Amino acid sequence: MKISVIGTGYVGLTTGVCFAEIGHTVLCVDNDKAKIALLKKNKVPIYEPGLEVILKKNVQNKRLSFSTDIKEAVKKSEVIFISVGTPPREDGSADLSYIENVASEIAKNMDGYKLIVDKSTVPVETGEKVELTIKRNLKKNIPFDVASNPEFLREGSAVYDTFNPDRVVIGVSSKKAEDILREIYKPLKTKILVTDIKSAEIIKHASNSFLATKISFINAVANICERCGADVEKVAEGMGLDKRIGSAFLNAGLGFGGFCFPKDLEAFLWISEKLGYQFDLLKNVREINEYQKHIFVKKIEDALWVIKGKTIGILGLAFKPNTDDMRFAPSIDIIKTLQNEGAKIKAFDPKATEKAKEVLKNVAYCKNPYQVAKDADCLAILTEWDEVKNIDLKKIKKLLKHPIIIDGRNIFNPKEMAKLGFVYKSMGR
């Protein structure tokens, strides 16, 4: 099918490239001229494993192209996916101005039936607003449909997730829209859940809010375990073996970051309050998540006694491994807190250094973990990269001023670390 994807962020670009890979002809559009110029050179502006390879392949096969022109996208496609940003506003609500602008431009350039699909994460009732916007800006009485098709991609494994989804959710109001979306996703051979548009919109926010709740729950349990001498990893294992609970997202640590969970949690809270319901559970989820960073800094303070004037090495800056995304990364608040207390910071991340430089100043960025460790008073692990998991601990110990490691991701075994002579503090163990 002929598809256009408006917006080439993490979701839009991955979606467009993967649609081309399964056989569709795709035009990806963005108003960022520099980004489109980069994509036309087969360069990917984000780090996402496997994405650049299939991008190059499908450009070569003439199934994938890039443009800055929405008019071109509308003229060339029957199906248009809106995948622009919906950043959070100060009150927690989503800024939908980009969605509105794109919907207006689509309407002004329509010359025949179009299916307009919200791929961006949007609050419930957005579909109605998109439909109204298109009707207001249509020059003629042209038929169209609006649908919701939320994404469930994990940064760092977004390509795999696109080709191997647990389910595809499509919210539609017509049989024609349903048939078109079924045809698009037919090559994936997965469960397609068809709902009304509002239910599809809520599924996305409810899913991410539930996963965030699961993370905060195990972190709260970790704090109980630490106070009584239990091991949260064994507790999580015991819980996860119950099929009703499952083991996913039961890893105690610094809490969730990235753009999706914090933003979607805030948006779902805002939506709930707007509709007259106080979703207090989600407020607690947010508070627990913030508290984890405080606990981690306190562990560093306890180990060093005085932070002022100390050099602290940071291993990992991105909010999770296999991505360069720094949005809402726990490292930002933790490093800024340590700097405010007078610490000098050295840091290493395999992929996120350049993006980290935009938000974290006065940091000595290093090329590897060993440069970070050299003459540092302690090491703090913030992201569970393989490059961190596989460090030579004996070499690290020799380089450190003091053999202190504060591990926010529970990478190492406490007993083995004690045998090696480290002062080792982790989360909930």
C-alpha cells in the first residue's frame, strides 16, 4: 500500500522504515530540513539497533523515501500516519498543537479519500478533535476516516518489536478503515484487536501507566527488603513465577525514565482529573519513582561521607541500554544533585554522550569505563549497558582512589563484590 508517515522521531521513523520492509511504499515527512537531509544520505539521526540497515535496503529498493512536504505526502498516499511529538505541558497535559497543525495541512491538500491514523500517543478524545479539524479545513466535501493505532515499541528494541508485536490495536469508526489497517498489518501475522477510537487511545496510556506502576511497586518492595535484610531479586523472582504477575518490569533500581512512561503517566493523570476522577494510585507511582533517585544519592553520601570536592565516576547516562535517549533519564537529576553538593563528575556512555552534553554541563566525558574510574572516589552505575556489565573489576579497583561502587541497576553479585574487596551498595539487596 502507499503510506505516508508524518514525523520522523523514534516512533515515526521506525514505523515508516518497517512498513517499507514488509512491502509497502512509504514516504516519511518531517519539517526538520536537517533531519530529512541526513535521512536522504541514509544516515539515521537516532541510535536504534538494526534500523539503519533496513533503511538503506528499502531506499535502495525504492520503497522508502523522505520529504519535508506534507502536500506531497497527502497526494501520494491513501493512508497517512500522524507520528509527531506530543510533549508534556507544565500541567501534565499533552501539547497537541503539532497534531492539530498536521491535521489542518492534510485537510487543505486532500483530493480524494484518505485514512488519517493517529500513531502518536494522544489523550482520549483526540480522534474526535482530529476529525473536527479536518472537517473545518476541507475545501470540498471529500470522504475520509480517522483511526487510532497506538504504538508499543521499546527504545533499543523498536525494530524487533515492530516485526514481533504482542498485538496490534486499531481504533476505527468504519469498516473501510478497519479493512485498510488489517491489510497494512497482514504480513505481521499477529493478533489484531479492533476497538472504537476512544478505547484504543486509552489502551496506550493505560498500558504504560500499568508498567510504570509495576516498576514503582517492585522499587517500593526493594526498600522494604533493604530495611529487613531480604533480597529483592529473589522476591521478584518468586513473584514473577506466578503467571498472573509475570517477571517483566520487576527489576528494582533507579526507576523508570525515558520519554514514554513519565509523559504518559502525567497525561493519564491529567485526563483522569479532567474527566472527574482522582487517579491517586498513579500519583504514588510517580512519587516512588522520584524517591528512588533520592535513595541512590543518599547511598553515595553514606559511602563517601562528604560529597564536596569528591570525584564521582558515572557509568551509563541514557535512561536504558541500547538507546541514546536522554529524555527524563535518571542520570540527569542524580548528576545535577551531586554537582550541587560540590562533586566533580566523570562519565561514560557508549551511545548517549553527545545528547548528554546538551543537558549535562561541567562533566568530564570519557571514552571508556577505565578513564572514568581513574582517580575517582567512587563509581556510580546508572545504566546497565553490556559495556558496564563486562568491565574488568580488578582493573577498576586498581584505578579507583577507594574501591567503592554504588550500583543503581543491580548488575553485580554482592557476595562476589565483597570477595573482590569492594564497598558495594545496590538496590534492595
